[in-house]
Amino acid sequence: MPKKWLGEERRNKIHTMLKAAGSPLTGTQLADRMNVSRQVIVQDISLLKAREIPVMATSQGYVLVNREPGFPNHRVVACCHKPDQTKDELFLLVDHGITVKDVTVEHPVYGDLTASIMVSNRVEAEKFVAKIEANNASYLSELTDGVHLHTLEAPSPELLEEAIEALAKEGFLLNE
């Protein structure tokens, strides 16, 4: 019978696994490896976050947020496009070396609604769009007639500027 990891030892092991992972780990994957339920993993992730361990839940699973000094060149951009252009928008950004961290829309009742995306290559972008389609889910931007914000992250300010110029050229930026 596989070892059942308990409490703090399990949370430390989850943290180690997330550090070593080359891709997001789902709650189910972590639960299977720790021999516990997915709900226990959800609680463990909350406890890790409370300890200020930068774990983020993405559409692909859990990841540690990169906090390397000098890397985060961030910019929030306002975009507008139809739902069927989402993959084109994401491909354009990741092809410029950009990580699309999240999407935000302004809801008339709830205020800002933000969801993590965390895509940085075409495979992740494909999986994100496929998951939306497979679940017959709506994009948040459908709540606002296509208007949405993205937090973008790049290894250099130059790549960030090039990507934003490409968004403008393709008509994905919201006209001011």
C-alpha cells in the first residue's frame, strides 16, 4: 500500500513537487501521489498560500509563481475581440515570448472578475481554448462584449513592447 502523507510533511512534499515540476500539476495528480483526496490537496494549497508560498491555481493545474528578480516586466493591456479570436490573440502573445497571466473583466454587479490563465506557449494556449470548448464554457470577455484586460509578463521590456504593437496591428487592443 502506498504511503499516506500526513499534514506538514505532505505540504512540504507538495511544495517540493511544484518546485520540481516542469508543468502544472492538477489537484488529482497531487492527490494520487500523496494518497489523499483532492479536497485535502485544495486545503493544503490554501495553507501553503497562507504561508506566502506563491502557489497559483491555473486552468492546467497548480504552479509556483516565478518571483525571480529582474524577470517580471508586467503590463496590463485592454483588449477587445470576439470569442473565436481568443486563440489567435493568445498565439500572438506567446509567439512574442509573453506569458499571459490572467484575464479581467468589469462586471456591473461583482466588479472586477479576474481569472488566472498562465499560458506561455502554443501548447498551453491550445489546452486552455480546448478546455473552454470541451466544457462548453464561456470566456469571461463574453460578459463584456469582448472587452477585457490581460496582465502580460515578459523577460524584457522590448519583448513586451513588440507584443503590444503586434496586438495593436491585429486590432486586438481596445481603441482609446
